[in-house]
Amino acid sequence: MCAHEWSPESSAPQPGDVAEIRDSVGNILRDGDSVSVVKSLKVKGGGGKMIKIGTKVGGIRLISDGVDGHDIEAKVPGFGSM
């Protein structure tokens, strides 16, 4: 998930933040930010479903124990939690 939508409250560090996580263009991501998918993604184990380019995902959560570079949790519209 990428293409961070900037807001003033997302730029200030928050207590308990995980390591700095950036989107595809280098913007720092924070809990609660909204992002847009910049590349269609085929979901492994999703029965052939795809998350299409341009899908907006709001209220992301950053996690510190992500596996293999996957350090964001969110509910993707039309798909569910990831």
C-alpha cells in the first residue's frame, strides 16, 4: 500500500511509534493514515481476488512484528483485514 495522503497530525511523532515506515515515495507513515494502492495486487490465499490500483485504505495500523517487510495492518474495502 502506498501513496500516503498527508495531514498535519500525521507528521508529528507519536508516543509508542514503531520504527520509521515509509511509503513508496518516501513519506513517513503513522497509525491512522490513509493510503492508496499504486499497483494491483494479487492476494495470496484470497481465491484469486485482486486489490485494484487506486483502492483507498483508511486507518492503517503499523505493527512492529511484521513478517518479510509486511508491517501494516488495515481493512481493505471489498476484501477485509490484511
